[in-house]
Amino acid sequence: MTQESAPGAKPREWAPGAKPREWATAALGACLRVLGHDDVALGRPLVEVREAWLDDGIAMCVIYRHVWFPEGDLGIRRTFEDDLDAEEEEELDNDPDRFGLRVAMDDIQEPLGSVATRLRVDDAGVHWWGDLGEELPRQPR
């Protein structure tokens, strides 16, 4: 389920310096398409997406369940300015599909590794990681 804002609510203003709405929506869509496919070795998806939304045009947030993290739901907030260690930073910056694909494959589908030691848990029990501020992401209502 993807959301930008609650049904019937006025769309929130995009933050200054945000990506265009179409770019952000395309990046999130590309990410979710990748996550919807079965893992070849397991014969089922590695990840079950619970919720996904755009955060003021500067980031995407995905709450998901991963087969290798039995402790509960995970959440990632990934800002669109991140280069994800890309060698072709400019190309990635201009291609929302490639950005979404890299977040899905290189972040969400991969085992957490050392990230597991830095997870921050919110009031709902979601274990957050990624580009986090002082406050943890909240799903738009």
C-alpha cells in the first residue's frame, strides 16, 4: 500500500529542494515493483511490503517484513539525494527507476548485517534504519 496523504486530505506541500512529485512517485513505484517478485532460490518473496509512502518529496519510506529478520517489521527511510555508493552519481540522480531499483535490491532485499545493531524502534514496534532524523518517520494519516 502506498500513500502520499490520507484519503480526502489536502496534499502536503513538498519540502524545499525536493524532487518533482513525478520523480519521487516513479522511484517509489520502481522499488515496490522489484520487491513484489519472488526470490529465485526461495521461490517466494524475500520481503513483504506492509506500507510505503513519500516523505515530503525528499525521501521514501517503506515498512516491510523480511524473511531473515524474524524479530518483526523493518522500516527504511531513504532520501533521494543519496547516491547509494553509485559510481555514476549523476546518472542515478536523474533516473528514478534506477534509484528505486537500487534501494530495493541493495538495501531492502539484502540482509541487515551491521545495520541490525543500529536499528531504532518506534512506538508501533517498527525497527527503523536508513536516513533518519531525530524523530522516526510517521505514516501520513
